[in-house]
Amino acid sequence: MDTLRYAILQHRDRAGEHWDFLIEQPAALATWKFPNNPTARDALPMEGVRIADHRKAYLDYEGPVRGDWGHVRRVDGGICDILETAEAAWRFELRGGRLAGRFTLRLCGAGADRWRLEADGERNSQGGKSS
């Protein structure tokens, strides 16, 4: 089991807003983009898209994104214990300010970029609004 960090960022840009879910890896942050706040009560399961890895600075960063890519605000973060990674699924346990419990990111659909975030069993969440 690898103990790493994670963060969830609210990202507002010209296209609107979405939430980036970031999991620390050795060289960068594995990143998924979700249409709604995954920390909101009853938000899961939720489908999202795997996007390009992000720089590790985003684990703690809030503010404007260079290149006129909008603005990010950190809505959650903490420890991520990786339980299993495979080509089609990541299982992990989160211990954060708003999310706690075991979760799975599972590849879904025909495209290699569509993923579904699910809570495994009981989930603790402080909930909150989607923005």
C-alpha cells in the first residue's frame, strides 16, 4: 500500500466550472475531471474523464492558472492510500477534510478516458454545496 496525497480543486474557466481530482504519483498527479463536486453529499457515483497529469504544485495551490486557463480553489485534500491500481480500476482510501473512506475509480464505456468514481461501502463526507 502506497501512502500519497490527494486534492480536489474547483476549476473555473471560460467554459464554466468542473472539479479536478488529483492523486499523487511519483512524477506527477494523476488527474480526473468531474462535472460536479465529488465532496457534495450524495454526489457519488459520478462519471468523469481522465485528463493529462498535472504538476505536483497543484496539491496545495489556489489561484489563477497560467496561460489564461482560469482559476482553481482547493475544496479538499489529504492522504490517499492506494490499495490497488490496474489498467481499468484504481482502489484507494481517502483521509481528508471532507472525504474519508474507500473509493474506486473504474474505467467505463468504450473510451479509455471515461471513468466512474464510486464509494466502496460506507463513506464519510462533510458534504457541502457544489461550488
